[in-house]
Amino acid sequence: MKQFLTVLYFELTHYFKSKGYVLTTILVSALLIVGLSLPSVFDMSQWIPSLEETSSEEKAEDLSDEEQSHLAILDKGQWIHSDYLAEFFPSVKFVGVDSEDEMKNLIVKEEVDGGFVVHSSTNFDYIVQNSTFSDSNEAIFSEMLSLINRVNYAAKHGLNFEELESSYNAPITSETTILGKDGIYNYTYTYLLVFGLYFMIITYGQLIATSVTSEKSNRAIEILVTSVHPTSLICGKVIAAALASFIQFGLMIASGMIAYQVNKGAWNSMLDGIFDIPHDILIIFAFFGGVGYLFYAFIFGVLGALVSKTEDVSSSITSITMIFVIVFFVTMFGMGDVESSAMKIASFIPFSSFMTMPTRFAMGSVSFLEISISFILLILSTIVVAYTATKIYRMATLRYGNPIKLKDALKLIKTNK
């Protein structure tokens, strides 16, 4: 135990003294604190419209001519009254043109952002230099023409337009009662937690494998094994990396959550879906993520011990990295339907349960029995992996030359029994 604590202390100190570790933790935490505090210090409504409290009409009146967007219009039959344009496009200044060529020329010169050629009350062309996902002008213009046609139809047939509209657009009220979890609301922070767990394991797993191989390549392991038991060495390395990564990730999450709670009013609660994470979900992610981290960390560590050169590490860990990446994508795609058979099965397989079970818990309904069974299986599997890893590490640390295949290492352990 004393040897294990010595290795643990040494490895943790190594991480805490690393400039990359310290700078990354401080930089990300500081960026979160500063970024989330900006709306309390500066008026951010110009860049984040959701923070603006004034109405769209008031906002349009406050815009100068330079700040307004400009659109050209060629209304061949005088179908559209300017009042409709002002109502549907309050922040747009329309420029009349006499021909399509003139409109295209203005668009190419970037004097206007686009233009409409109205052939009739039911037919128009929208001309723009480059299309974008955020451009909703065509849809708004179509809605406006639809209203104009309804107004004209009512006038032509002597109908009361207000009564016709109230019947056509009768207000429908509804209320959704959620008996379980709000999967839509929980999606964002679940995605971020899963991605954070993925990034932690893939990054620190490779560091563990490289660290183990480096000790073999520079022969430092020959000195270490004479004074420290191999089991204490690998366990100290793995658990130190786990603690270092969780401390780093925890500080980043805590910085963001505290900064947001302090400035929540300035954000109009618009980031609740990211930072307002329920405690039970954080606990489930911490327990499953922590044990799952150890599960993969021991595998990365032992794979690093199977090679003698650092340049061979990438090929040694390729298989487990591919498995881990597949688990990540299964979880990502499964977030669309956490009750799917694939997600349910994956939540009981140790290679994937550390990621899929917390996701199911955050976005769906999972019984306490399911969580318990999954967690027990994960713990037992991690114990087996850790035990096997220590045996392979003890056997492989002083073996040099060509990389040892994992199946051969397992055969040697079985033979030595």
C-alpha cells in the first residue's frame, strides 16, 4: 500500500507540475468565467438577439439605414402594398427596380442582399448571390403572399376577412405533461458530458500507454521494478491519471456552472440547457464515468507495456481505440432514441455501459434495478481487467524486442498459472 501511495503521489505531482495541464485547466476555466460574465458587463444583445428585451418593431425603428438589410423588388403587376412589406420585413429596406438585370447587377455589386421578382400573387422568384441556412426571406415572402391572397379572396367574395382568419387560424392550445425525463431539454448537457468523457479517456489513455512504454524504452523500468511492485506501479499510474483528469474536468465544469449561476439573470436563463444540470445526472455520470475510465485506462496501460518503443504505441492501442470510438458513436446516434434496443443492450456491456447507461438515465426512464445491474457488471469487469492488466504488466515490463501480441500475453499468463 505504501508503494502504491508513493507512485500515486509521484504521478499526480507530475501531472500537476506539467505546464500543459496547468495552462489548459486555467485557460479553459478562465474563458468560461469571462465568457459567461460578459452579458453582465456589456450589452451583448447586438450579437445575441435572445438577450434583447425590446420588440422587433422597436428594434427596427432604432436601426440606422446602414444597419438595415437591403432587398430589391420587382413587382410586375403591383400585387404587393408597401404596408405588407413593412409588416413582414420590419428590419429590411426595399429598393424598387425596373428589370431583373438591374436587380442582378445590384446584388453582384453587393448594394442589396437579394431580391424578389413578383410575377403574380402566387408566383415569384427569389434572387440571391449565395444561399445560406439562416436565410428565411423566401419563406417569409411566401407567407406574405399567402396572406395577400386570402385578403383578396375575402374581398372578391364579400366575406369578412377577420372572421375568415379567426376560423382558419383558430388558436389551438396544448400542454405537454412529461412523466419521465425531458429528453429534448436534457440533450445539450448530456451531449457535452458524453463528449467530455470521450475526450478525457481517449487523451489520458494514450498518455498512460505512452508513459508505460517510455519507461521501458529508456530502461527506467528496470530500476523501478527492483524497488516497487509492478502492481503498485500500474495501479498508481492509472489511478493518478484518473484523478488528474477528473480534477481537471471537474474544475472546468464547476467554473462554468458557478459563473453561469452568478450571471444567470443577464443571460435570461437561455443557457439552462447547458449549465443547469441536475445533481442526480451529474452523480450517475461521475460514478459510471469514473469506473469506465479505470476500465479503459488499465487496458491502455497494459497495451503500452506490450511494446518497447514509443513509436509502436499507436499500433498497439489501435484496436481498443477503435472499439472506444465505436462506443462513442453508438451513444451519439442513440441519443435520438435512448429506448432503442441497441442502447438498451449497450447499457449492459462493460465496454459501452459507462457511457450509454448515464445517457439513458439523463434522457429517458431507467429503473434502479437496471442501473444497479449495469454498474455491478461494470465494476466486476473493471476488477477483472485490472487484475489481468497487473499480471500482463508484471510479465511484459522486462520483455524487450518485438511487440508482444495481447493474445500471446494472455496465453503466457495462463501457462504461468
